Amino acid sequence: MTPLPLPHTVGPRDWAALILLTVLWGSAFAFIKHGVETLPPGALIFVRLGLAAAVLTGWAIIRGHALPPITDRRWLWMAGLGLFGNALPFFLVSWAQQYIDSALAGILVATMPLATVGLAHLLVPGERMTLRAVLGLLVGFAGVTLLLGPSALAGLGGANTLAQFAVIGAAACYAINAIQARLMPDTRPSVAAAGMLIMATVFALPLGLWDLAQVDAVAPTAWAAAAWLAVGPTALASVVLMQVARTAGPNFLAIANYLTPIAALLTGWVIGETIGWPVVAALVVILSGVWLARGGKSPN
């Protein structure tokens, strides 16, 4: 097996990749909201993953990067990546948002970096947990809470506790996925991402087919939303995720969870939504937390 490389010093290329990842993930929320108006969540997830798997598999083959044989143990890794990075958290968040507000869900998902830094400290060489990093992540989490609305925390507990735990479970899944991507045996990012999405599609197949069978009519714009979700926030984002996790490490990758809500709100601003001073204040707090978490280093 190729030795696991230590994460390199984070540079402009890593930050550019991270920003691209947050823009792709941040843009997903508006398209998901539109897609589920006529496509049930299970159907949307299945279509999104299936199209993304087809796109990445085709791209890998065109570039001459064949998928590993079915007997290759890397398929077990890719099954884990597909389960914890796509199929399971997608379902948990979609199910939970039937019962809790999206703002509270966003805050709970933002616990992912805190889980990642703890797991990485235990499992990943070179990813040590420091007091400053934990402080930075806590400041970043406070910024996300400010950004999405502190009043959302009023919904914690109560009758929808199970749904809240489902979102926290999704955050834990994303943390496990970041660790898996770092520890996976050496594989080209495009191949690893294609295999991950193939396995995620397999996991999403039963519920997806069931939901599709119940649909009477789907708006053309919902199919268009599913297509963008497949190509951008899923296919392209999966390749970038695998690359960043391998080179810069899971703790750096986890920062994307704090920046994604900013990208989501900026997407809303582009389409005409208002951004007030609390959003600007939250942005300052989040970026301060990121600066602390990176050891006080500027992003270069």
C-alpha cells in the first residue's frame, strides 16, 4: 500500500478549492428547496446521486482512469464514503427538515467541524487537536448561529428532539466521511469520487424508486434543479472534497461547513434577498473563528 502522506502546508490552491467547495455546497440549498416541490426527497436524492455517478464515471473513463475491479478492497472504502458522505446524511437531513426549521438544521449540521477535529486527532497522523483550534471552531460555530438566527436555538429539545438528533447524526456522518477520505488507500480523486457516488446510488435505490413510483407529475424546473445538484454540488464537489481531504487534511476540509452558510446566503442575495448588518457581523465572527482554527495564519 502507498504510505499515507502527511497533509502539506495549506496554500492558495487549497483555499481556492475550499472556496469552490463552499460555493457549490452553498448553492445546493435553493435548488433542493425548489426540487422537492414536485420531487419527493427520496426521489430527488436518488436522481441527484445517480446522475452524478454517471457523470463522474463517464469523465473518469474518458480520461483513461478505469474504476478498480469489483474484487478490489477499495470498493469497501468507497461504500463507506457513499454511505456516510451522501446517502445517509442526505436522508437524515431531508427527513428531519419535515419537522424542524432549516435554520436550526443548519446550526446543528455546523457541529461537524467539532466532531471532525476530535476524530482526526485520534485517527489521522499529523492532525493534532490544539486548544487554539478548538477555540477557533467554537467561535466559528457561534458565527454560524448568529448568521442563521440565534432564535432558532429556541427550538432545541421539545417534541422534535428525534429530528434534531437526526441532523446531528448527519453532521457526524460528514465528519466520518472526511476522515475516510483522508485515510482511503491512494486512489485518483475522480475515481474515488465516482466509486463513492456509485455506492451511494445503490444505497439510495430502494427509497428512490419507491418515491418515484408515487409521483404523478414533475415540473421541468425540478428536473433542471436535480441536474444541477448532480453536476455541481455532488459530482464536481465530490472530486474537490477527495482532493482537499487527501492533501490538506480533514480539519481544513471541515472549515467548509462554516463557510457554506455564507455561500448560501450570498446565493440568496444574488437572486434578490436582503442581507442586513447581522449577516455582516456573523461573517466577521466566522472568519475570525477560521483564522483561529488555522493557528492564526492568513489564508495563503
